[in-house]
Amino acid sequence: MSKTVIEYVWGELLRDGKTAYNVKLKLTVREMMVNESFAPVARAVARHDLTPMSAVVIKDGKYTLRYVFDGNQQEYPVRVQGETLLAA
């Protein structure tokens, strides 16, 4: 049994190993459970999206996305195109 939940976290878009932008991310998280009355036995990020932020315009290009999920740092190569986060 599994369910999908939405979580918001702060992350960074890095270019050349340095923070280019601090961004707010919308994480789509799949939670796997043995049954509904117990806490999830596993959680995995199925998708990460940029949330709209006023006064922040992110230039299109390749970045490294970094954020913390369940206490572990995550890093992914990504591409930003028209304010949309895509896999690199």
C-alpha cells in the first residue's frame, strides 16, 4: 500500500559548485506502508518542482539541485527552462 503526499522544502541551485539560487521546492513523495495505521516504512521523492517565487527569475541552463529530504542531502543534475525544472 502506498500514498502520495506533497511537501515543501528549501533547496539550492548550484552552478560551478556555488549557490546560484535559493529556491523553494514542491516535492511529490511516495510513502510505502504495511498498513494505514502505521507510519510509512519507506519514503521516496517521485518528483521535485520549483514553486513560483516573486522577484526571483532563474536563468535557463544546467544546475545541480541540492536539498535535504528525511535528513539526507540529495543532489541531482537538472536543467531549468522557462522557470521549469527538468532532468538534465
